[in-house]
Amino acid sequence: MTPMIALAMLLATTACRPDDVGDSGGSESTDGGSATPDGGAGGDGGAAAGDCAALSITGDWISQGDDISPLFQQPSFDYVSIEATFGGDCSYRVQATTGGGDTYEFVGTYSATEGSPGTIVQWQSQPFEGTSEGIWQVDGTTLTLEVVLTTPDYGFTPPSPEAGFGSTAGQGLAPGDNVQVYRRP
């Protein structure tokens, strides 16, 4: 994997390491000051607070072992555990833990539609501001999620429901490298 691919994926919602980002995270605006109102708990265009409660993605999830995507198992990330919480108020929190015991937390809001797979947009507010887009599907107690950072744009095309899981496209990224599997704890 090229360093540019690693950097771009490093900036994705569940992949960023705070020490790799130059943003102070102090800005409240995620839209650069546009007139478009924020939805959810602050993300642009997200569902209004509480609109996510009926979604099957809502709740606590954990990924470990072979469920961690090939991308996040690479030495540049070395993730051994990823815990995600998608709130009914359209907020999310992800905590990634490395093999060395370091933890990184990502916080923001989201908007999602059910489907096979459904779509998701995440507006990350910490540790930096960014927007990720992708697809997700819950089957029983298993969540499959594939998202990629689209703002700022690092040249990756997000997966689509039509193309299915493994369809994130970009230089140096093999099909399936960015597919993350979570299970209910």
C-alpha cells in the first residue's frame, strides 16, 4: 500500500490517528460557513436529532480479530479492537485500539437509510472535521460497514449499494480492503 493510500484511509472515520492530523478541531462549523443548516448533533445535512432510533445500525458494536478490515490490520494502523456506538440521536462514537495499547476516538453525527445495503453519511467533528460516505447492512447481530472519507477529497470513490461491499475505489486499494465487520457485544 502506498503512503498516500495509507494517509487517506488514515483520515477515514474509523482510521484516523489524532497525531497525524494538523486540524486543531476547534471549529464548530462543518460546512465552511454555508447557509445550509446543520442536522443531527451538528453534521451537515444529517437527520434531525432522534431520527435514527429506528435504524438497525443503532447501538453498540465491536470489531476484533478477523472481523477487522485488512486495511486496519496493516502495521500502519495495527488495530486490534474497534468499538462503535451509533446513537438513536444520530450521533456516533468510535474507539480504535492498537496492538500497542494506544486508543483513538472519533466522534460525530450520521444519517443513514436502511437497505441491502443501505447508505450512510458521517460528519466527523473530532479529532478533525470530515465527511465520510458509504454503505452498511445489519444481518442479525452482525454489522458490515464500508465508508471512505470524501471531504476532504483524497481521490477515493465511496462504495455504493449497487456495487456492493468491497467497491471502495482508489489508487492502491484492493476490493474488500476497507470492509469492516462488527458484532453486537
